[in-house]
Amino acid sequence: MKKIPLYEVREISDLRDMLRQSVKIFNDKAAFMIKKNRGEPYTSVSYRTYGADVDAFGTALVHLSGIGSRVAILSETRYEWYVTYLATTNGTGIVVPIDKELPSNEIASLLNRSHTDILVYSASKQPVIDEIKSVIPSVKHLICMDKNEENKDSLYFWTLLENGKNLLEKGNRDFVDASINADEMTILLFTSGTTAKSKAVMLSQRNVCANLEGMCKMVYIDPADVFLSVLPIHHTYECTCGFLCPIYRGATIAQCEGLRYITQNLKESKATVILAVPLMLEMFHRAIMKKATADKKMARKFKIGLILTQGLRAIGIDKRRKIFHAVHDGFGGELRMLISGGAGIDPKILSDMQKLGFLCLQGYGLTECAPILALNRDVDFNDRSAGIPLPGVDVRIINKDENGIGEIIGKGPNVMLGYFENDEATKEAIDEEGFFHSGDLGYIDEDSFVIITGRKKNVIISKNGKNIFPEEIEGLLSRSPFITESLVTGEDDNHDDIIVTATIFPNMDAVREKFGENPDPDTIQSLLETECVKVNDQLVSYKKIRKVVYRDTEFDKTTSKKIIRNYK
């Protein structure tokens, strides 16, 4: 293992301490770049203003409902969300971020399960609120982020915030002097899944602060960085790494107007960092490669550029950003780092992006770990791996098979307190030594990199006891220009073996480019079978795809863009 020194970071005792330090250090620097209306120019909000708004809204919440309230947030990513989150954790009570894309009955169930007292929401969710307000008895106060004179049941966010300012001016210190126990639950997060299956993860401020310090020791985040916030903010990956991390480091968070506006917002904000999921990086990679190889002349020039830059790097000269300036200009010209999380990604995509001059890193985490367990460093990375364990985190492999692959478990200050009102599930997840059992399978190589091979519950076991990891095969399939998504499963043939089956949603743009505007299903089926033969050439016999199913619609996905696998 390489002994590369960690970056020095500020110590923080809790999230209030973190924010107050950042406000003092960065003061008038931009904490946020926001757009009040789509298409408008960005306007900036300073650290000073943000800190004051958190204290004011927190004071208003305490005055409204007292210390210890459970405050749920239901909205798209916006400034009011950021204010509510820290206004809750920093002295009010327990914050409950809710996935805004859930159906109304599931939202009602999560509010009831969390015993929410206060619900802060945006006007876009008003129809949902109107539908469920009669079946969420624990919710005593509704607060809307947007002004609506006709809505008499809800308080207005900005009126409350002004009330909080007035209370502070009169000397009210109930919120700003409130006692914070960094080891108690202050964050309640629901895992993805249906209402019946989702678990409520209890996190403390110690969990999150340990993650913030750990990740910033491994990857350098500069106060000059601008994070473009693209992923759903209720998800712990985006919340910890894309919101709390830049606030901790004094960077700026730019609001993204939506997936179709990413390129435009990158240029407007001059963003330097994006947190992404594999689906996004695959989209970026595919667009770059398609443009770079549009004709023979372009493809030859691109290939020469790759050879030249690799040769120069071998002697310590880096000209990637200059030679591939057209690619960088397409991403706003300032983007320096992309961090992939949420699921495994094809290492070739990471490698290709590195060759173009983008620092492209993969991390590994779970909601239960606040979220990061392992992370590739900016100065030491392995494109095949999920990274090395965070400082202070012990990652081990248990129940190894003949290839050294077993379940990944982790222990450290970032591991959750447990599942809310579910002792049985907590005991199943956290053993007597305090190790969290991830349900992921993998191994740790000689350089301490964690290599993930798949999920325990996804593994296909052949009749002769061999383990087949669907994720490995899906990763190979994703390299085909004719395949957009795939799902690999095992079907019992009721005879001698398990049939490895690939269900594939093709890239119809590439298919039409090859066969014309209206290719028939048999032609598409034949093409997909040919692509699977190519993948089979890279697999041992028991892993080979034996059945190919053509799917003409996208797979259903979670809001974090993971394909939903149907388990019995």
C-alpha cells in the first residue's frame, strides 16, 4: 500500500460547529448560486447570509414547535431545502428528507412512520399535500416554501424566517444556544424501496462529520471549487458529499435546473465538480466518443491526441486539457473532477475520462454509513475499485469463497446508530463487534483497494455451486454501442443447469444508424444476440449468456437511477 499523506482538514464537532466555522472563515464568499426562475442568471448567496438564514429559520421553528421536533423536507433541490436541513440539525431536532418522486401514499406512510411534526414543502408538491393531509395526524405544521394566498393551511417559509430574525433581534437564543449531542439521532433517512421494504436509517452528527473529515482528507476540495448539484438532494450521497462537504470546505454549490440543462448550467456556473451516478457518466462518455469518432478524419485526430498526451504524461508533461479543449469546452471549460457513486461503473469509462483530462473517481457507500465506506483518492486511484477505506474505518471481507470473494463489512464512526423502531433489522445489519454487514460482495487487493463484484442477493448460483455475478456481465454488455441497459438473471431450466439470461434495452439511435429508421424486432434481436456472443468470448463457460431477451422500453428505476430488480 502506498503511504501518501492525507490532506489536513478542520476538526468539527457537529454540523452547527461546521457551519459556524465556515461562516467565520468564508463570510462574504458565495455559498450558493441559485436561480429563482428557470432561465434566469445565477444569483449568489454568501456564507454570511446562509448562516444568518439558518439561525433565523431555526429560531422560528423552535418558537413554533419547541426543541426536538421532527422536520420533514419534501421538495426539489433549492435554497430553502438547504436552509431547512441545517436549521433542523443545528438546534431544532431531527431532519427527515423525503424523496419527492414517491407516490402520495408512500409519502404519507413515511411521514407517519417517522412521527414527523413539521413538514416543509414546495408548491410543486401541493397536490400531494392536499391529498394526504387528512391521513398524517402527527404533522402539526405545514410550511410552504412558496407564497400562496389561497392556501390557508400552510405557513409561508419566508414569513417564518423573518419572524425568526425578529426574535433573534429581541434576544431570543433558544435555537442558537440549544444543546447538541453529536451522538444522538438527528437525521432519519429512508432507504430506497417500497414503503413495506424501506428501512429508516438513524444517523448522528458524529456519523456525518466523520464522513466529511474522512473524505476531505482523501480528496482535495478547494474553496474555489463550484459543485453543480445534479442528483436528488434527499439522497445521502448528494446530501453529504454534494451539500455538506462543499459547505464544510468553503466551496460553492450551483443549482442545476434539471438533467437536460446540465451542459448549459455547467457553462453558466463554471462548475468544477459534479457528483454523478454511472448512468450519467455513461451518457457523458457516449456523447464524447460519438462526437470524437463522427468521421474518419476526426477519429484519427482523436486517436493521435490520445497517443500524444499519454506519451507526454510519461515524461511528466500534461497537455490533456489543452489538446482536448473542445471536449472540456463542452462541459463549461472548468470541470476538473467527476465523482461516481450509487452503483458500480465500467472501469473503461473512468479510464477514458482520465485520458481526456478529467479526474474521474469512484467511491463506495451506503445510507447506513453516512454514506462513504471507501473512496479512491485524487492522488492514488484504481479505476477497477471502489476505493480504499476512509481514515478510521475498518473494512473487512468475511465468508470468503475459493476465489477470496466474500461479504464486505465495515466499522467506524460513520456507521449508523441503527434502524428506527426496527431492532431486529438492526441486529441483522450490525454484529456484536459493531461491523455493518453491507450485503455487497467483493475482495480487498494487495494495495488495500476494495473491489466490488456484486450484491449477495443478486448472485446467480449455478447447479455445480459456481457464483455468477450479474453486475460483471452487465458491465461488459454496457460497452456495446448498441446496448443502453441490461439486466442479467438466472433461470432454472429444471434439468442440469441455470440459464444465464440477459434482458436488454437497446440503444435505438445506434440501431437505427446501422439498419435504417424502422428496423424490425427480429433484426434487433439478432443484433443483440451477436453482441452477447462478443461478451461471451470474455467469460468462462459457466458465466456465458445463453438466453437473450429484447426489451423495447427502459427498465423501471429508483430516483437514484438504479434499475429495480424484482426479488421474490
